[in-house]
Amino acid sequence: MTPTQASAGALDAGAEVLPREDFVVTTSTEPVAKRPARQRDHAAGFELSGPGTPLPALLSTLWRTRQVLFVLARKDFFARYRRTSLGLFWALGLPLIQAVVLTVVFTHVVRVGRVVQSVQGGHHFSYAVFIYSGIVGWSFFSTNMPGSATSVVDGSGLAGKIYFPRLMLPLLVVVTGLYPLIISLGVLFLLTLALQHSVGFEFLFVIPATVLVVGISAAFGIALSALHVYFRDVKFLVQAVMSVLFYATPIIYSLSNAPASIRPFISFGPMAGPIELFRMATVGADSAWPQAVAGGVVWFTVAMALGLYLHSRFDRVFVDRL
Amino acid sequence: MSTPVISLRGVGKRYIKYSDQPMLMTAALRWRQRTKRSELWAVRDVDFDVDEGESIGILGRNGAGKSTMLQMLAGVTAPSSGVVHVDGRVSPLISVGVGFHPELTGRENVYVNGTILGMPRKTIERRFDEIVAFAELENFIDTPVKFYSSGMFVRLGFSVAIEADPDILLVDEILAVGDFAFQLKCYERMQKIRERGTTVVVVSHNLGGLRTFCDRGIVFDHGRVVHDGSMFDAIGSYHQLLAVSEADASGDPTEQRQELGSVEIIESRLVDADGSPAAHVNAGDTLVVRATIRAGRDIERPFSGIIVSTDDRDICVYSDSNRNQPHPPLRAGEVQTYEARIPANFPTGSYTVKMSFHRHVDDYRTVPLGRTPPVSFYTTGRPLVGGLADLAAAFTATSATG
């Protein structure tokens, strides 16, 4: 049947159609016909009988649709630099400028390095590298946390139309954040090389450090994004906690600088573990690093368990409250 | 016969209306008193099966549960009771703007949207040219989509959704945005993919389109299925619903007080030539609008008129009795029945008809007195008639070659 005949057929059925030449459809549809016969995609089907989704089903759907995560993350990252004249330079430039400022300030203006060094086992290191290795992990956490906590609510436009595991929304924020993190790690490497004059195999500690900081951020994001749907206060709570946590995390000081009375709390902070691992890769970690890393693993486990529980329970009904 | 693609058993969806501040604050304040939760069943006790390759249209008034139904079929929300079983990949036509990133070009958005709809990258690459050609966006594909018109958005969205080659395509109203030629093209393409076994579910108020495309219509009212059968019957059933709801509305005192309140509409109805209520007529049939009014005061030179409008509120025709066929004067309290007969010479579609009452002040000036609530009807027109009214023109061809 030619397209013209097809449209004439539709008209006979009583369509309200103006008999004008340009309304006759002439699109070629051969390629569709050439496609192999359809196979029903049973794997994409679903059966819904209540709000809960079993966790294995949720995770297998997530795995099956993982490509979406990376396509969207790439889109989100690169779209940020659209219509800027310097483009991607900003992604590299910002951490670079930050590193230079830190170097200038802490080697020429504020010479607090000695205070930190005196308790860090006495060996000589660059305070700028010390701070920057703290900043790398912290800024990943602090810039992505607010966005991932509100991600399910923010994604309601798409989520109301099409199903995908809602877990994907907080994960998307974290995965998008990997791009600037990787750039920052490169800058950290250069900064260490420039100021410490040598980078050894210990720099490979950035790998477990990255894994831990990304894992904790993802776990927090998953848990908070679910809570935020029901308690919108979460958004502001996150902002409040972040400003406190900056000082309660050994970023500008070392764990050993903290008074003994509050040191256990600080070393148990969610970001203390990853930051100590970043230090280990560059200037050497504080002696209390094992507690800090263990604390990080505990935070990860608890938040992830809570997050996965909430998502498997409410995955298909979040949309009712958006 | 293969198993149904969609199967619903006893499906219900309950929404709980919370107050505006349900958070910790109110929970703490109302610790002792039970928070009142009002429930609303948006969809209730729905059972139906849809087979492979069927095309069903879902109809209903606003708030009848159509969108909730569509959300459940998309798997976006889970039912509160019953079971929704969907066997296959669902692709909703994503509404304008959703899922499109304004800063990215059309090309990039095709990849992003295609991926969201479950197309592997290879498939998108293979079908890319077709997607663009169908959307007629060859010249704009490398333009950021924020410069697109809403029609271009819809075209691209439809094109991607349909090339995603889903087992089930969900179409929500949005086709109304595209221009007429594109709508037709979409319906035709949907027809094509049905031949390959894709099931199509359409939610729309465009009855002409539904009737052309869908074999089966499901009518919802207050969350329940009130009709499940042929599309033709479904449209009739839908119009009955509309007629009922408008009869309810006519009990509304504000309606009666309008236009000076000097006439009170007691009853108005639309019947066919035999006097039975008309909701669905064929072109050329006679429609009779009958209204009974009570005069609130003496009216010297009353006259009546009728207005037929389309769904979109375009007025098709207005006609009145005017000076040439004057009605007798009315005394205060007098009850009078007026009737207007018109041939339903309209193209296929939904219309509403209203009767209006006026009086002459003198030979040139008139004052409106009142108007009946609109009554809707559906006309099945002759094929190939467009515009607002069917002129029923006669055409001849005479050879002039001698």
C-alpha cells in the first residue's frame, strides 16, 4: 500500500480532513518494514501490585538501564559549559586557580603550616598540598550533596512520565560530579609534584580515597533523596549540616590538631576517612587514619542500607508525592 | 494468540490528600489529635486486557482518572490495589520539554532521549536519519533545542518515541500541539507500527483523531470504567457523560442569574427529530434544541437564538428568530417553551449548542436576557469535509470541449 492510499483509507473512516494537497503524507516508511520482526521485550515488562519493589529487581533494572546514567551524566556535565566562551577550560581552570590561591596564601601570607606540621610527625611537607588534598574530597561531597538530596523531587518532570529506578537520580548527580573530581585529581598530582618535588607510588592511594568519597556521597544521596520526598526540610538540613561539617572535618587542620576531647568525633566524621586517604597519597596521613577510614566505611554501610531500603519500599510511589 | 500485552485486575489507585504542611512541625503540634486524612480513589476496580497490536483510546472528563491510568501503564506509579501487568517495553510520548535539555542540540537530545526510552546507542545511530526526517528537522538538528518552537519539540519527541520501537506506545494528548499535517502523519505512522505488533494507548479529547485511529474505546468516569467496547460506542457513551454533567451544572444558581436574570431557564435539552435525546448524530440529521423558560418580568418583544460552537470554543454558527419571526410577548411569571430546529451540517467532531434569549428595545437595539447551559453532541460527518460547517454544496462537471 502506498502512503497516499493509506491516507485515503484513513479518510474513508470519517476523519475530519481538509482535502488539500500538502496534507497527503509522503514519508517513506520502507526502512521500518525492512526491520526484523518484533520480539516482545519481556525483560522490560513489569507487574505492579503494591508500592514495594523487591531490591534485587530494582538493582537489576538499574543495571539493565545503566547506560542512561552515563549518557545523562555526560550531557549534564558538558551542557554546563555551553555558551561560555572558554568552554571546558572552566572545568580545569577553577580547581587550578583554587590550587594557586591556596599555595600563595599559605606559603607567603598566612604561615600556619608549622602548627600543622609540628603534630604531623614533624616531617616537612607543603601546607598548600595538605589543604588541597582535603579540599578535593570535601568539595566533591559538599557540592554534590545538596543536589543529590533533592534529586528525586527535582527530577519529577521526567519521573512523572517515564519509569526508571529513582535511585538513578541521586546517582546521576554523583556520576556527573566524577568529571570535575577527575580533573581535580590531576591538579592535585601536579600540585604535589610542584611543591613536594616528588610523587611516589603512595599517590595510588587516591584510588581507595576516590572510591570511598564517591561511595559515601552516593549512599548519602540515595538515602536523603528518598527522605526529601516526604520531608522537604531535608534540603535545608543538608545545607546547615554542610556548613558545620566543613569545620568538623580535618580539611584545614590535621586530626591531631583537634583537642583530644573531640578528636574521636572528628575522626568519625563522614568525610574524615576519604580525606585521610587523600593525605596518605600526598603528604602522609595522620596516625589516627584507620579509625577515620573505618568510620567512613560504617557511614557508607548505614546510609546505603537505609537508602536502598527506602528506595525499594517507595520507588514506584515517590511520584505521588512530587 | 499470544498473551495480552497489558492486563489489569481490580486495579485501584488511592491518593491521600495531606494538608499543606504535613512535616514534622504539624506532626508535633497535632501529636494527640488524629490527623484527618482524606482519601481519593482516582481509579477504582479497573479490569481490562489489551492484546498485541490493539489501539485503544481512553476517554473521560477531566479528573476521571485517565492520567493516573496512563501513569500506571507507564509503570511510573504503582496501584494501591489490584495488579497491573505489562509484558513488554513501554515508551511514553514525553511531553513538550520534558527530557529535553535546552542547551543541547537536537542531535544530542535525540541520543539522550533515545537512551532514556531504552534504545541502545547502535540502534539510535542506525535510525538517526529516519528520526530526523520524520520530525522534518533536517535543517535544525544542530541547533540547541531551546530555539525550537513547541511544534518542533513535539515532532522531535514523537519521532524519537516512535523510533524507539516499543511494545507499547503511550500517547497523551500532546499530539494536539503539532500542526494538522503532522498529526495526520503521526496517526499514519502509529498505524504502521501497529502492523508490526506495537500496541498503542491514546488519551485524548480529540474525538475525531481517536475515532480515526482507535478500534476500541474505554470511557472512565470518576475512576471507574463505564464503557469498554468499540470506539464508536465509546464516543456516544462519553457524550452522555458530558450531557449529564452539563445538566448538573444547569442547577447552578449562578448560571441562571446571568444576563440580568429576567428569564429563568427551567429546562433545556437537545433531541433528535423523533424527540429522543441526541448525543450522537450523523451529518444532515435534524437537531432540535428545546428550552423552557419562565419570564421574570414582562417582556415585550422577545426573540431566541442558537449558537453552535466547536470543542475549542470557535463559534460555528449563530442564528436567531429576530424581527422576522417574532415570539409573542411574555408576562411576568409566564412559562414558555421555545424550539429551534437545525440540520446538523457539521464535519466530524464535538460541538456544543446553546440557546439564547434576547429582547428588542427597538428595531435596531437588542438586550440579552439569558442563555441555556451548553449541551454537547458529536457529529459523524461526511468524509472529506473540513472547516466549521458543511455547506453540502452540489458540484457538477460539464464538458466544454464542444
